[in-house]
Amino acid sequence: MSRAQVAFVLLASLTGAVYLAMTLVTLPHLRDAAGGLAPFDLRPGGYGAAQARALLDALDAPARQYYLSVQQRLDLVFPALEAVTLIVAFRTLAKGWLAVVLLIVAALGAVFDYLENHAVAALLRTGTVTDDMIAFASRWTLLKSVAVTLSLTALALLILRAVYLRMKR
């Protein structure tokens, strides 16, 4: 394996480890703390005012602090790791305009994730949450979900294409 391949495997492994920490530890903890309600991060289709308020009401002060500290610290590094992993993969698997478009979509996924995190933090910290604040956060959640879904779907298709071309040879 080349150094670049080893570096990519390490990058992808670190990205996967952070993802697993969130999906197996912090997000289930928050779901339990909210009486079974899904945290904002687990609502890819966004959320309305009633859903957001129900979650916020269900989270006591220690659960909000956990969300703001443990979960959001992991989610501080994850979007960048995910974007860089995807960008490196796209640079390897795609060429020309397709690579450029996919790089932009992957980068936008990270930007939207950071904007979502910022908006969710505001919801968790603010005593009086407005419908506009909820709609603002929900929009970033939805945009992040679309960008990440497009990126991961493209990655899966590019990997299938690469496997097909290799088997064809």
C-alpha cells in the first residue's frame, strides 16, 4: 500500500470512529435523556416547531449540557473529517466536472452541518425559542441531509463503477 492509501485508510477509520461514537454512544444517550425523542441530529427531514419544543422540553439541564459539550464536540470534528474523506475519495474515483461538483457537494455538507450545529446550540441555550429559530435550524438540518445523502450515494455508485471496471478487465 502506498503512503497515500495508508493515509486515506487512517482518515476513513478516524471518520468512522467518530461517527460510531456519535451513533452508538452520544445520540442514544440523548434519545434516552429525551424520553425516546430523537435528537435534532437524527431528524434528517427536519422538524417543526412542535417537535422541536417537545424535544427541548424533554431535555433537562444536564442533558442539554451533554448535547452542547460531548455531542457537539464530536460534531465539531466529524463534518470536516467526513468532507475530507469524501473529497479524497471523489478526487480518486471521479474526473472532470463530476469531480468538481461532488467536491462542492461534500464541502457544502460540512458547511451545512456546522451551521446546523450552531443553530441547534442556540436552541439549547436560549430560554425563549421562537418558531423562526426552529425553522432556521431545521433548514440547515435538511440541507445537510440532502448534501450528505447525495455525496454518499455518489460515492457508492462510483465504488460500484470502479469494481465493475476492475472486474471487466
